[in-house]
Amino acid sequence: MTSPLSSAQAARTALATRLRHLRLDAGLAGHQLSEACGWHPAKTSRLEHGHAIPSDTDIRTWCTACDADGQAEDLIAAMRSATSMYMEWKRLNRAGLTSLQQEIVPLVEHTRQFRVYCSNVIPGLLQTPAYAAAVISAYGTFHGTTDDVEAAAAARVKRSRVLRKRGRQFAFLIEEAVLHSGLAGPETTAAQLDHLLELTTLPQVSLGIIATRASRPLWSMESFTIYDNTQVGIELLSARVTVTAPGEITTYERAFADLTTRAVRGDGARALIERAAAAHR
């Protein structure tokens, strides 16, 4: 698999290169630009090599020093785009867990084809309120933010209404181990699995389970969602990564297709879910 960080890094590198070219076009040496900007030369070096992300003020100051004020807003837009590709959870959490759930609503509403692979928990669109609260509580505890777990869980479940809207197709792949996770209590997990069985009856929903002992083309990996064929969202322990480069999207599409060939679906999937639910009762 291509690293999910490569799109973000490429965007940051491109921005750093543009800043360097502005300096060179202005005929300024690194120390001269640093002096004009009023900061240490080490900062100029970090920005030009993509080792630091410039602020809006940094970019405007840089452009002024290079007599290129007209390019500032374009560079700021490029910087914000690059930054949004790799967002640390600690930064996203500042607005609260509920806001984090609501932020993705426009993308969910706009998407017509969802392909979701989960290696750790039941996918968010398939979660019950109690299971969602358990997952979000565990996440919040780890990241040190648990103020609005119930509201965040309600916001997550509200998003699942999209499952019943016309014109959508949903393909889910989950690892069998997810069915036996101890993240939520036995009663909550059993109810979640019962809900999962109900959702498999929806004609627009396809659910595949990758059995623990199945031969497979790929190992389990980070959970990801492919939105139509334009964007991939990847959840890492420390950050959310957004991939928009066509080549990388193709990589995730290929991974999803390969894993699909080894997944159990239909009656086979329901049998695995029923067995797991019985074990939690």
C-alpha cells in the first residue's frame, strides 16, 4: 500500500517549492529574505524544505519581502488545502467531539457510492447509539476529550439516515475480529450485531466479512472510506488523512477490490454475525 501520508507530504512540498521559487525570482538569498521578514534564517530553511507549515501571516510576509503580494492569497489557499490533507486529532478535537461528527455531514450527503473498510470497529454509519457512545468514549478518553460523548454519538447516528436515501450504494468490509471486540459491553455489542443483521436486508447495503482464518491478498490495515471515486478518508491513531491524488485513490480502490474477493457475504456473513452475537449474550 502507498503511504496515506504521501498526498499530504507532496502538497506541502509543492507549497515549500513555490515559496523558494518566489525568493529566487526576487533575487534574495535566504538570509536576506529572513532579515526582510524579521525572523531567524532557520525558519526560512524550515519553510523552504517543508519541515514547517507557514501561517497566513508568514505567507503574506514572505510575499511582501519578495514583492509578490498578488500571490499571497493563492499560496494561502494552497497551504490550507495541504494542511487539511493531514489533520491531527488533537487539533480536530478542539471544537469538541460533536463538531467532529458534524463536520463530515456535507461530504456524506454529497456522496453516492461508499466503500468502507474497517479493521477495528463497526463502521460509523452502521452503529447503534449505545455502541457509538462506547466507541467515541474510548476515543475521547485516549485523546483526553470526553465532554460531549452522548451528543457526539447522537450526531454520528443521525448521519446514518443516509443509508435509507435513494440513489446511494454502500459496500462495507469488516474484519471478523470486529464482531468479537470487547470495546463495548456484551449487551451493547449483541444489540449492535442484531442491528447489523437488520441492515444487511437493505438492498442498497452490501456487507462483507473477512474471516479470521481466510486466505487473503492483503493484511488488515488502517480503516478507510472511499467517497465515490474522488476522495479517500483514512483514520490513523494520531490523525485523519484525506487522499485526493488519483493514483492513491486507485491504490485504495484496488485494495478494497482485493479484500472483497476474500470476504464472506450473504448467508455466510449473517451466520458469522449471529454466532458472534450469541457469544456476547
